[in-house]
Amino acid sequence: MADLAARDHGEDWPCLIADCFGNWAAGYFDEGQALWAAPRGRRAWTAYLAHATHDLTPEIMGLHDFGRFAADAPQNPLEAIARAAQRLGLSEAALDSYFHQLLFSLSGWAQYARYQLWRAELGGESDTTITDFLAIRLLWEEAVFIQHEAAIEDEWAKVRAQHQTPIAAGEAEIIDEILQEAAERAVQRGLVETLAAPTPAGDETRPALQAAFCIDVRSEVFRRALEAVDPAIRTLGFAGFFGVFAKHRRFASDVEELRLPVLLNPTISSTSGDAADEKDDLATRYSARAKRAWGRFKLAAVSSFAFVEAMGPVYIGKLLRDALGLDPTPVPNDPAPRFDPELDLETRIASAETVLRAMSLTNGFARLVLLAGHGANVVNNPHASGLHCGACGGYSGEVNARLLASLFNDPDVRKGLVDRGITIPEDTLFVGALHDTTTDAVTLYDKDAPAFNYAASDHGADLKQARQWLAAAGKVTRGERALRLPRAGGQSDIAARACDWAEVRPEWALAGCKAFIAAPRSRTAGRNLEGRAFLHDYDWKQDSEKGFGVLELIMTAPVVVASWISLQYYGSTVAPDTFGSGNKLLHNVVGGIGVFEGNGGPLRAGLPWQSVHDGENYIHDPLRLSVCIEAPREAMTDILQRHEGVRALFDNRWLHLFALDDEGRIAYRYSGDLTWEAVEAPVSAENLEAIA
């Protein structure tokens, strides 16, 4: 309706609606950014009506008596929706399409409202925000219709008829689907050839070092480099929250951070520090409050201009340091996290066993085992959470890694694991770590270990050697990444990007992701997957003894999260205006939630243009993710049959699913409806010569 009226009246009603709604929503959802907070405690529909009755902008722009119209609206949003649908002459067949289009016009705000409902549903509750948003958007449609009905009635009848017509693919869409499938088949053939290549012989000797990394595609590059430094090093891949479903409070903070995949609920609570840190905790809180008060004083309406005049010269030194990148960004270094409340022994033992079996790490432990979460150390970047760990809810992963290391180092837990068939050698030390994906530096939290009766000096040589190996692998990784990053001449140019406040591409994050592989590391070791594959260690033969519980977890959690990541990059590439967030250089943070592109309008969702494009070419290939799992097809079929939501991802072709055989080669493709088809083996060089 707003589009039709805009053509008739000349006023850009869609833009006006986006601005007016966005300005209100920014205050309503504000998470502490605004200096003058909007009233809270009312549902969105009620709060908006109270706002709209005093907002003169629509009337100034030509929408007569909008304030009075809002004041007379039904107090029940469902009644308002029904009234608007009747007045607009919408049939039941048109409602689904029309309502969807209206919510879509609200862009990120509607997505955020749906997220609120998602979180409520996970907790067994509900949320009305998305319904209220539909009522608000219909209020505008109804007001515009009343004013322009005579001029647009014929056009509106045609639009209603279009909304009643079932959606069907046209010739252009069918051609696009064929070309999309062809592009993906070509990439999959390359993956088939890569996994069919001969694998290096396995080494049964005790590893010199084991390092578990997140399945994130950036870890693939670092893992390959680390294993190349010394053949005795073994790496593993596991979802970066490391099986710790934590609701965490950082040091000197009361904010509860959900450090787990967003499709799950937390099962434990944790906090950084203990009674010995109370004095430092209090001092840090005082410092943070003083800093916040100073910041509010700088930005307040009365004091801001005088502040710039009087204090501006004082900030010259800071501006120079920031501009030249002389102040390195700090590495997360809170006191050791702990479970709060503490878990009972039986729960700790059961949790440790579950995670070790999920990691397929039940024997062959090295003296030193690193559990490496990951995060991005960047400045002036509202999209930093998109560079952090997706499995940790957009936070860095060191908290989960350190919590799990403390669990595995607990002597009582180790004793209990023996009765469950898992024996961790007495000389094995687990150490939490953090892989900075922007600089490829790895921080070890080895100071946590003494709390569990393991003297760090006993492993001093191991830790020193590990740091040397990690530094060497970081150098190799930075060299490989420099080949793709704009204006990077070599590995030495990478670290500076982390503290450059003008750098719009500090790293490429997960751009280029194309595959998810769940199999033993031996299937992918030594193969260059170019930082484009999620790698999850999985041994189905161990898992079969427990009824394929680990396989079910992989297919219903990490695979789903990886598909979201892949589709976010896909949408931000093929339809950046709709699914992307626009130009980073124009972004302004809104409410601590998201960004405007400019000073208003719709909340932008998705990735910035600079995250998928290097200024000349796309850096991401928009491909649907290929999921490759080494497991019996019957087991995967059974899981798909029991999880309709996961099955829909594959049956509706949002994802491709492949089964690997016992030699790690892609052997079968899932073709939908719980059926499989064989994949032709690649033709070897010898066979090509024979054919020729």
C-alpha cells in the first residue's frame, strides 16, 4: 500500500515508515546505549501507540491526522490486525504473502522480534513482539489507504490478486536453480577428488602435543600449519563451545553471557574469579562505573559541546596512538573461570565422559593437550561478534576452553572416568587456550593448572616447546592468509590490522566456507582445504557402541549452526541490499543491538559488503554447504527420520549431505525422502591415460 501511495502522492512513504518505526524501535529495544532511555515494561503495540500519538513527523510529511488515528486504534493488536485486513479487502488466501511482505519491509527489526520469540520458545514461553510489529505496520498501511483509496483502488485490486495467487517458480528462477546446482556440483567434484587422494600412514606413537580447535574454517589453516611444524603433533576439531553449555559472568560484571550455540539453552552457570579476587573485582567495578559516568558526561546534551572545546587538546595523544596503532588490543585475561554453583562429582564425571567421547578422544593422550577456543582481537568494529566463535554465541571461546580444561584436570574426575572406560595418564595436562584469528597468535592459560594440583613446572619444557610450535604455525598461517587479504604484502602485515581503527577487513572470517566434514582427522590430514571447510573429528565405530548419540548431536547442532553461517554469507553475497548490512563506513550502532546504514532507516542485518567483497571481486562463493559425514547411511537416515527440522534442511535443498566410506572417500549423496544415490569415483590419472 505504501509503495502504491508513493507513486500517486510523490512522497516516499516506505522510507518515512522505515525512519519513523526505526527511531521508535531503537529506543524501545535499547540495551543501555541511549543516554535517555525509553519507558520500559509495556508491550510493543501499547508503547508504539503512546509514541505515535505525539509524533508529528507523519503529519508534517502529509499523512493527515495520523496521531489521532493511532490514538483511536484498538488496544488489542489482534483486533487491529483484523480491522486492517477487513478495511484493505484482504482475503484469507492473501494474508500469508501480504503479512510476510509487510514484516520483511521492517528488515532487521522484524528479525530481531523473531529472535525474541525464538529465545522465549527455547525456554518454553512465548513473546508477542512479532505480532505487535505486524499490527504496527498494518496501522500505517490502513492510514495510507484511507487517505489515498480513491487514487490507488484499481492498482490495489491487482496487488491483492497477486497476493492470492500461489507462488510458483518462473523460467528465470528455474534457470538460476540449474546454474546454482551446476556450480555446486563442480565444487563437490573437486572435494571428491581431494578426499580420494591417498592418505599418509597413521602414527601410533604417543603424540608430542595434542591441540583441539574449533571446527571453524579458519582453524583448518592453523591446524594444517601446526601439524606441518612437527609430524608428532595431532590436532582435533570440535565445536568451539567444547560441550560446555555455559551462562557466564565475566570478571567484575553481572551481565550473563550465553556462551553456547543459540539453538540451545544453558545448563550450567559460571563466573570468573573467586573469593581471593573480591578486592580486585570491587576495584574494577569502581573503575568501570567511573569510566561510564565520564563517557555519559562527554556525550550528554548539555555538556558535550563545552567538553570538546575544553578537553579536546587533551585527547591528541590518544588520537595519535589509536591512529598509528601503538596501543595493542588486550587479550582476554580474566581470572580462571569456575562453575557457580559448583557441580557435584557425578555430574562432573558424566560431563567429562560425554565431551571426551564426543571429541572421539578416549585414548592416546599426549603429555600436553591444548583446548583452543578462538576469538578476534579487533578495534572499532561493531561486527566483532561475527568474527568470534559462532558456537559460543558470538563470544570468544577461551572461557569454555578453560572450564573444560579444569574439568579434565580434576583428579576426582579422572578417577571416575576410569570406571567408565577412559584412562587419562597421570602426566597429561590439559591447558585452555585462545586462538586469535586476526593475528594467529595463541594465548595459553597455563596458570589455571596449579589450582588442580598440577605443578606447571612439571610441564615447563612441554609448554615452552608448545609455544615455539604455535608461534611457527602462526607465522605460516599468516603467510597463507596474506595472499587473500587486500594490501597485505606478507605475514608481517597481518598483526597490524587488528589494532587499525580504519581497517574494514581485519580478516576474512568464514568467507569462502563450502563444506562440513565429520570424520577422523586422518581423512583430511595433509590435505589443503584452503580454509573453506568445517572439520569435526568423529569416529563412528566408537559412537556405534553408544547408539550413535554423538552423530545425532553433530547433525542437530554443529551442522545446523554451520548451515546458518553458510547461508548468512550466501544471502549477504547474492542479495546484499536485502540480506546484507551495507557499507561498513556508513554504519552507526543502534541500541547495542545492530546498525543503521547512515543515521536512520531500517535495522540492517547480515554481513557488511566488505566481508564478502575485496573492492574488486567477490571473496565468497555463494554455495550451499556440502555436509560430508563418515558414518553408516542407515544411522544418518534414522536421525533424519526423527528430526524433521534437520531433515527439511536437506530435503528442501538448503544443504547437501554426503556419506563417506570406510576409506574416507565420498561414496553416497543424499537425494531426499530418506534415499541415497551412489557418487561416481573420480577418474585417476592412470585411467585417464588408458582412456586416451
